[in-house]
Amino acid sequence: MRVKVFTQMLLGLGLFVAYGEGVASVKNPESPWSAGAGISYESSLYKFGDESRSQSMGAGIDLGYRLSPKLSLGIDASFSQEIGGIRETLGNDGHLALNHSGWQLSRDLALSQSLTAVIPLSRQSGRRDGLYTALTYGPMIAWDLSEIVTPGLSLFDRPSATRAFHEFTVSTSGRSMKQYSLSNSIGASYRFAKFSISSSFSRSVAWTYQKNRVSSFGFKQSIAYRANKHMGLSFTYGNGGDALRPNGQDSNISLINENSSSFSGGISYEL
């Protein structure tokens, strides 16, 4: 069961570690409990040896409990260790999620939903941003194309809405806090043998407490391999950031950007 949303949960892509997204777990059909742990490595796209290159190692756990056949609770927590530099150990925000497996709208179409609360464990959220929590609700529609196109192929669309709660409206670094945000993520996954491949694109718009509008985007491509019943491997590439350049007019959306792209790899263990 994935704890942090999200699109990958229904599509079966959440079986593997992706840095910054916690870890993956699979529940034992005979027990309401599930648990998982994983380690990961993340790096920016700069060349090896470049002084601007950012690298870190991470580890995390997640726990889940099945409340009913369709309803489950999950929680995750993780931390990261910078490689080089000041070698600072940082906690990442945790998440508490209520997941509903939803309804089968047709033979190929399924609807699920989740409500997730942020647990502000990171230094930035707790000390700099004064974040109490952020609530995100997101339904997801998944379309199984196994019989129409090819076995293992799925498409999904996940809109979501977030309301954040802060102690103050501007962070200690002078950054305006986002109060509301709307986003939509679309993508596809393909599963074959022990492998799964996924790709997604997301676009969001947020409003600060001062009613200023901020837009952003994100690309993600992943490949995962399930070695056996308990072990999984994954490799993920992503890019994201502001949707507009500093001039506020030109698009900043791109698949690859040396300044903002990163890749990560991880190993997970599932009970």
C-alpha cells in the first residue's frame, strides 16, 4: 500500500522506492497490517565532479492498516543525508493518508480516492515555513487497456485540491506561503514480467495568502523491477519547477533541465 498518494497506488507502480516519495509496502492478505522499508540515492543532473552537483542518500519506512476491504490508513516517514558539503541529515515531511479503493465504473475503468495530511517533520516546513499541516484530496480514474491495446498497459488521470495551514503567511526566508492549490496529473504505466515502466506529467496552480498566483509543473519517468516477493528495485528521473520563467511570460516547462532535473534509484523491502 502506498502511503503518499498516489497515482501509482492503483496502477501497481507503488511497489518500489522513489526518493522523496517514501517507500513501498504490500499488505499480507491474512493481516490488516502492512509495512515496508527502503533506501535510496538521489542526484542532480550535473556531471560527476561538478561542484554544483547535489547528492544525497535517503531511508524511510511506511506502515499501513486495513480498516475494511476498501478503506485503509497509512503513514510514512523518511530522512536524507547529504553527500559532501556539510553532510547535513534532514528529516522529510511525513504523510498520513486515508485511502479508498473506490468503485469499478466499468470492466476497464476504476475510480479511487484519497485524503492525505502532511506531517511537518522537515526543518523547512516546521521552522522556516511554520506549516501546521496540508490536506490534499484527490480522486483518480484509471483506465486498464489490457484487453483493448496490450496486456499491462494503463492510463490514469488524478486531479487534486490542497489546503495548507501555516503559523504565518511568509516564511523566515521571505517566501510567500501557498494557501490553496489545484493540480492535475496524467500518465501511463506498462507492466510486463517483473518490470513496470511509468511516465507522468503534472501541472498545478497555487494561491498564496496574499492572493498571488503561482504555477508549476512536473515530469516523472520510472522503471521498476520486482526481484522477488519482498525485494524491489527502481530508477526514477524527474524534472519540475515554476511553469513560467522569471519574466512571467515565457514557458519554463521542459523535460530536461540541468538546473532542476534529478534522478534517483532505490531498493525496497516489503513485509
